[in-house]
Amino acid sequence: ASIFAAVEMAPRDPILGLNESFAADARSEKVNLGVGVYYDDNGKIPLLAAVRTAEKARLEAAPARGYQPIEGPAAYNGAVQNLLFGTDSALLADGKVVTAQALGGTGALKIGADYIRRLLPGATVYISDPSWENHRALFEAAGFPVENYPYYEAGTRGVNFAGMKARLDTLQPGSVVVLHACCHNPTGADLSDAQWNEVVEVCRARGLVPFLDMAYQGFADGIEPDAVAVRAFSASGLQFFISSSFSKSFSLYGERVGALSIVTAGKDESARVLSQLKRVIRTNYSNPPTHGGAIVAAVLNSAELRQMWEDELGGMRDRIRAMRTGLVEQLKAEGVAQDFSFVVKQRGMFSYTGLSAAQVESLKSDFGIYAVSTGRICLAALNSKNIGYVAKAIAQVVK
Ligand code: PLP
């Protein structure tokens, strides 16, 4: 018999499954709000001009494709560090930060998880309730028990900060706490600057291991303001982890460009930690691919291209904001009595709309509008052509 004869079919990824149903829908007015991708006003994934310019130069230079260092090139890792920690960072000056290029934010979480599993084999990992759907599976696959801490509060459509803090305050020392650094996925509800300082103090008091997941730097208020959580932890003197990604901010989803950064207590520790992290990488995929990282490094290390990128990133941010305010206004204009103003306060690409699973189902079957059954919608999938249709449809299903 085949060794695969008894293999069971794994459950479909819920969001990819949604995309498949969307693709099969024949209605021309259909809209996919289930995605986690930024689309421009024409409903297309943009190729940024800064990226195109850097790619053209790279094509002309025609560099050879030798193996990269296991941790990726210094030009890339240094650029990542400057974005996360700021160019004037004392941690960077003191050699307290180890950074390795990774296969997107997911790859950064994975090598971070594998490394922590070797460092702290008995740790439990805590993720927000709810969280990005891959967090639990990823840390479980790395061998950790995974539990939730309270996060979203349906009543206020904001953060249940008291509940979150109270839970963190009960955790065993050495527990790993995964925190969305900005633009919380899936809820769009973020902590305030003051709340970040409180989280830092709980982590310090209880000896927790913070793991910041930064997948959307620049999508809320800008590159610097969106780094507030990183800066709060940086000022604390604690050791912590950051996974970061350029999938969204550079619109380079398929190139898989991200990084893992680890803050240590000093230069000597950094060297030892990097040597261990390199073992994790070496036994996973040996070293990272060249193209995406080279493009990001070229953009970030050129004053001209960096400005071009910041302008384009600002354009994406402004367009999402315009869709947030536009949706709220159009719902009002459609006669919806319910207050949707929370949509403007939520940050990043997503909103937890409060739509029930039945309402989401009705959006799909009656209007060809696809959203996640939890009520999460991607504001970056709205545009000037479909927003009116979506507002009308939501008005119908909430009536
Ligand atoms: N972390 C969070 C919170 C995300 O929302 C995402 C992507 O949706 C990722 C990590 C993964 O990013 P990447 O596509 O770069 O692997």
C-alpha cells in the first residue's frame, strides 16, 4: 500500500478558501474584503515606483547571485535596524541588536520561535485574543503550548486593556508574549503610547519575554510614530524580539522580505546569540534569497529612493484612511442608525466591523461581497468604484 494511503485531508486555510470562492464567483460587482493585501484605487496590487527604479538599476548592474551570508547582508540588516530603532539608537551604537534577514514576517517569527524553543524549552507562548490566525499554529509547530491573553473588547470595539494587563501580570517568568507592534491584525485596535509603557513595566516586573510582531510599520501614522512600541521596549533595558516585514510597506508580498531582530544586554551577548541564530537558519534554509532584500536595501540606503518610498507609503496610508472615513460617511448617508465611527479610529488595513457571521454570509450570498466570518474587513480592498456598493450592501444587512 502507498505510505500516503491513510493521509487525511488537512482543513483549508480559511482566508485562502475565501479567495478561492471569490475567484469562482461569476458576479461582476463582486468585492473581496477578506484579503490581507493593499490594493490601489484601481483594485490592483501596486508595484512601487521606488521598487521599480531600484530593480532597473539592479538589472543593469547584473550582479552575480552567489550565496548570501547566513544572516543576510549587512546593508539590508542595518537598514532594517534604522527603521525599527531609529538612526540615533543607543542600542545600535552599543551593539545590542542582532538582525537577520528572514523570509517575510512569517519567516522571522519562525526562526525566532525555533531559537526561543532552544533557549527556553519550557516556555509557554501567549498571543492576543484574537490574533493573526497563523500565530498560534506557528508557535505550536515550533513546539510551544500557546495560550491567549484578553485583547479585543466587542462592546467598545477597542482594547480591553485592564483585562490584558491583569492576565500578563499572572504569567510565569520566561513566558513569551507576542505583541502586535502596530495595526493589530485582525481588529485594527492598538494600544496607546501610555499603555505601551505599562506593558513594558509588566514585562519587566514579571520577567516576560516580549516578541513584537511589526508587519505594518508606516500604515497607521508613519514610520516613526508606528515604531512607538519598539522605542518603549528599547528604552526599558529589557531583552526582546522583533519580527518585521516589508510585504505590505514595500508591496513586495511574493518576494518574502522580512527580518528578525533580537535585543541583547551587550555586544558580547549579541555575538553569541547571532552564532546560535545562524545555526537555526542554516538548518532551515541555509541563507536568504537575494532579490527582495537587495531592492529594499537599495531603496532605504538611497536618500532619493527612500523619499520616493516614503511618499508612496504615505499615499497608501492616506488612501486607507480615506476609505475608512468614506465608508463611515456613506453608511450614514444610507440611513444606517448604528454608529460606525469606530472604523475611523481603528488603524492599519483591517477593521473588526462587528458584523455577525450571518450578516457576513448574507453579504456574500446576496451581494458577492466577501469578508472573514469574524467580521474582519480589509479597508485597503475598498476603492472609489466599489465603496458605494459596499456601503449600500452593509446598510441592507444591518437593517
Ligand atoms: N504578522 C502579522 C500580524 C501579519 O498580519 C502578517 C501578514 O498578514 C504577518 C505577520 C506575515 O507577514 P509576511 O507576509 O511578511 O510573512
